[in-house]
Amino acid sequence: MPDSANDIDELDEELKSKSEVKREMIQLQIFGQSLIDLSKHQRSKIPFTEEIKDALILADKIKNKHEALRRHVRHLARILSESDLEPIKHALDVMANKHQQETAKFVKLEKMRDDAIDKGNDFVEALLTEHESMERQKLRQLVRQAAKEKKTEKLGKYYKELFDYLKLHTRQIN
């Protein structure tokens, strides 16, 4: 028995209605089904517990048996309800936003190229200290040639080569 009215309030907050529990379980079943639908390569990038990994392997084996898979999805939902889902959801979000990440890297490289052309040697020196795999002579030559192209307003070969060079040498770090 609760000792005071305050304890009764705490018990009410902890208890969920049967409908609420069912709604949560249905959401977990949908989430579990989406995990089952992922390819093995995609699953390898997600930090699952051993229990969840085993359940997903079993789900792959019974995919063509509809009723068994339905029961197994319910079992997977129970396992998921006992697990911490944040790392799994975070990994799925990263996988879903891969295109946006690539676009951001592309924009960053374009800005780096334009800064190298506009700011000259000071920026080139900063790049060289930040990315030690770059060759000083090659980078300065590309920047110089790209700057000439930019002045004539005919962006072409060296402008693209500088971008490719930066892309190659910054990818090793990122």
C-alpha cells in the first residue's frame, strides 16, 4: 500500500493503459519489421545486441513462412522493448541521411577550393599543415593555374583538378 497521496500519483504515472501498451507494441513490431527488411550489409552497420542479431538471423530463415514470421516479429518487438533503441535509431538515421552528408562534404570541398584560390599562399600553407599527405608544389601549381582560369572567367581543367586533388587528400582524413 502506498504511504501517502504522493506515492499514489507516482504509481499512476508509471502505469500505462492497456491501449497505450498495445500501441507501443505495434510501433515496435513495425520497427522490427523494418529491421528485418534491411539488407545484411545495412544491418552490419547497426550496433545490435546479440539477442537482436540472433532474432534477425532467424527472421531471415523464416521469411517465406508468413505466420511464423508474424509471430517472430512479435517476439522481436518484445526483445526491442527491453533494449536501448537509441543507438539503433541513430545508426538508421545516419544511413538515411547519407546523401545529405555527401552533399555537405561536396559543398565543404568547393568552399575549400574557392578559399585556396582567393586567399592564396596563407590558406595553402594552412591546408598543408592540416593535411600532410598533400604535396606543396602540386597544390600551389593547381591553385595558381585555377586562379588564372578564374581571372579569365573560363573555369576548366585546373579548377576541376584542384577540386579532385582536395577531394582525394581530404577523404583520407575524414
